[in-house]
Amino acid sequence: MRLLFRLIGLGLLLLGVYFLGQNIYFSTNPYPYWWRGISADASILSLTIGVLLFFILPRSNKDLSIGAIALGILLVFASSRAILNPTSLWQFVISLMSFVGGYQLFTTGRLNI
């Protein structure tokens, strides 16, 4: 039964990513300056390393992964290749509820309501 709740939690996490990710577009427009491509590559590498470290490292070392994820997010905006469209309030609330509920179910196997 606990495995079922964790799978439902994973599904809710993915649903939250889907609802929030509908309004984020990544552009591959070429730029005349050479550092734009390096910044985009570094952001992808930093985000990937940060997410992997978040799941691999013990609880006491999570700050390193959060720093890598924050650096990746900053580099995405520095490369000017992320286009953020407006998100409706309901879509944001559904996404946030899915994230929080899915994370609680995925980590603990129960909801704290």
C-alpha cells in the first residue's frame, strides 16, 4: 500500500511540473555573441548536477545541490533563452498543490492535512 502512495506522489509531482511547464518555452535562437551558448550549456549541466545531487547526497549536504540548481536557474535567464508566458492563478494553485501533495506522498507515504 505504501508503494502505491509513493507512485501516486510521483504522479502528482509530474502533474505539477506539467501544469507549471506549459507556460515556459526555451528558444534556440542563435546569438552573435559567443557566451550565450556557453551560458545555456552551463545552465543545463548545473541543473542536471543539482537535481542528481539532491537525490544522491545525504540530508546534511543538500545545500550544495540547492546552490547548483539556483546557479542553473540564474544561467537560464542570463542566456536569454527562456520565455515565460503569463500563468493563470488557478493553474499556479493546482501546480503548487500537486507539488506539495506529491512530494509529501513520495517522501513519507502520507499527506499531512
